[in-house]
Amino acid sequence: MKLAAVALVFFINFLWTAKCAPPTCYSRVLGLSKEIMDMLDKLQKHPRTKTCVEVLPKMYLDVHNSCVMPKLRDFLYVVENLPTQYCRERPRITLLKRKVRNLYIIINRVCYRDLVFFTDDCEALETGQSSPRYGEDRLQLLEER
């Protein structure tokens, strides 16, 4: 009985310390991009911010796309220069602006050269549909089969 209780305490302690590990740069970028996409979805559905979000360009974040930095920069410019004061002062729009700026800074400064870009399909960041492009080495492997 004591052995089971000690094993349970040890297991709970192990789970607690495993969750305390600091996030890596990559995991922070993935988490923040997911938060931004969820927030954009909520803003498009919310009646007070729906008209403000209609002005924003379409964006589907993929941190593995090499075009993500110019897209974030352009998106941030539009969010910071929304046409009406009403839209610029909305708390949710301000939070979106802050999160996009943080993601841009993390990718550009903190994670500089840590992220690996698998595609350069800039159109996929606007449509959400990526067309797979195989590199020469991958294409050669596919042809040999």
C-alpha cells in the first residue's frame, strides 16, 4: 500500500516537472501562430469587430512557409493603420496587433535561423491551401520508385 502511494506521488511529481519545462522557440512560434489564427476567427464572428476585420487581408499562418515574414509585416502595417479610430481602439484588435508584433519579433530576432522553412508558397498564406512542391532530391527519389 505504501509502495503504491509513493509511486503515485512520484508519478504526479514527474508530470508536474515535465510541464514546467520552458517552451522552445519553435513551440512558442507555433503556439502564438495558433493563438493569432483563433483570435482572427473569433474577431470575424464577433459583431463589434466584424466590420474592422473585413479590412484586414486574408491570412493563414504557416510558420514553415518562407513567405511568413513579409506577410506578417504587411498584416501588421494594415492592423496599425486601420481606417477608423473605432477599429484601432477596439481592445481585441489591439490584442491581435500585439500578438502579431510579438510573433514577428520572435521569428525575426529570437528564433533567427532556428526555424526551418519547408515551402515558399506565398499564395498559401492567403488561401490556406498549400500545393506541395518537391525539391530535386525528393523528386529524384519519387522517380526512382
